[in-house]
Amino acid sequence: MAGTGVVDPMRVPPWLREPVERAWREAPVVARAFVILAFLDVVSRSIGILQPRSFVGIDPFGLYAMLIPHDLWILLPAVLVLRRPDAARATPLVFAGAVTIALVTAFGRPVQSWFEGPASLNALYVEIGVLESLAKLVAWLLIARGLAALSPLRPSPSTAGLSNLVLGAGLVTLLAALGRDLLNVPETGIPGLDGLLVLSNLVVYAQLSAWLYLLWIVIRGVGDSRRPAIATTAAAVGATMTGLLDDVAILAGVVMTTIQSPVLLGGGLGLEDVDYALGFLSLGVGQALIVVAFAFGLAEPAMPYVAPEPPNAPAVGAPDATTAAPADAEAPAGT
């Protein structure tokens, strides 16, 4: 407190502020742009600007679920270029998919929320949801194909078996959920909307199938000696966790929808509580591990990154300008 009785404003100590400011100035423009976008997304969802507000209060689990992995996906392009400034050239498919999923995650909910309300059952609202699902489908396929180019052609039998288990179980679960939805075709009475809702469901399942394909590719990367083991292992653990837990959660939803009644498990718990817990672990742990794995080098190509030389640096093998004789120097006498 100053001598005048006025409380001094809180100041960040120089030992912390200066390195952060220097790192921010040296970060690529793309990284800074998506860091700002993630910050704006957090602020927007916290106070309810442009999209519904996320009420978390003082619940740490609620705060974690609000931020993770939602904003990690928005930060994914920044993670890629901070690790590899040439990510757009070294792994173009992965980078394009990362930018796509980051933009969809940041803008999908705000745009769709503009059309929510009492008259939310309208064609435009559903069409925006279809476009969002299509964008996610493209993003998952781009990232998967980009990672596939980095993965070994023949994974070990145990790795291949695990990846096939996650993919197979996921596809069976999606077929069960799709069958339930086809047997319960919505009837809104609005001309053309019923068919659009069916199309929306089909696109969602196609997008989830692309997600399963990405999980399959990620798991098959275990054992690739060309990439850091911590990255491929963390990603495979996250992919296995989110893949299998999502299957259980989807099946739980199918059961509750089919019998149209909550399922009591005893002890005050219900199947919907288990469904929430599984979803929290799938998103907050499984998907978070996949995104964090990119920071450890999951999309690291075999060719190491070489930083470009400064513009004024002399070419390799060229004489130094300070020691080289000028071209128009006079010749020695007698020659």
C-alpha cells in the first residue's frame, strides 16, 4: 500500500513477465492467433456472449470439463506450429485438419446458438448442424490420413488387435444407435424437416465413423521408432480410452431411450450417472491425451526441422565481406 493509503495495483514480477512477453513476441503468428481465439472462447462461454453461458461455479470438475478438451482442440494448430514452425509444409494434412477442427470447435456452437429458442426446429438450424458435422468429418479424415503417412506399415500383432477391437466395437455400437434412430423417425409435422433430421443423424454417424478411423490410426502408431514413444503411447492410451468408453456411453443411451425410463443401478446411482462419468473420462482424459500427444511429437515427420538462416547471413562457403578483397581493388604494381 502506498503512503497515500491507495492500494498499489498488482504487478507481475519481471522474472515472470519478461520471459512470457519474449515467448509471445517470438511465437509464430498462427500460434498467437489460435491462442487468442481460445482465450476469447473461454471468455465468451464464461459470461454468455454469442453463445450459451457455461455455469460451473466453484466446481473444479465442472471447470475442467468446460475447458478440456474443448479449448485444447482450438489450441491444436498453435501446438503444431510451436513444435514445428514448418508444420503447414511438413505435415499439411494434419495441419489442415487441426485448423478445421479448431475453427469448428470455436465457431460451431456460437453460430448454431443464434438460431436456438422456441422456434429451434427449423431447417436452417438443422442445416447448420449438418455443416458442422461435415466439417468435423473432414477434419478427422485429414488428421487420420496425415498420421497414417507417419505410422509404420505393419504394426505389431497386439497393437493391430487393439486397434481393430476399438474400431470394431465402435462400429457395432454406432450401428445399434443408428438402428434405434431409424426405428424412431422424428415426426415434427413441418414439411421437409423430418427428412432433414434423418439426414442430420446420418451425417453425425458418418462423422463418428471418421472419428473411429482416426482412433484406429492413432493406436496403430504405437511402436513407431521414428516418433517419440511418449507421444505415440499417450495418444494410443487416450484413443483406446475414449473409443471404448464412448461405446459404453452410447449403448447406455440406447438402453435408456429404448425403455424410455431411467435405469437404476442401486445405491442411489442410475445409468445416466454412469453415462455422465464415462463421458467425462472420455472427453476430459481420453481426448485430452490425444491432443497433448501432438505437443510431444505425435505428428513429427522423420525429417528434422531446420530453422531458416537469417536474411543477412553469408552463404555457406562464401568469403566473409570483412576479409574479402573488393572486386575493383587496384592490382599490385608490376603485374
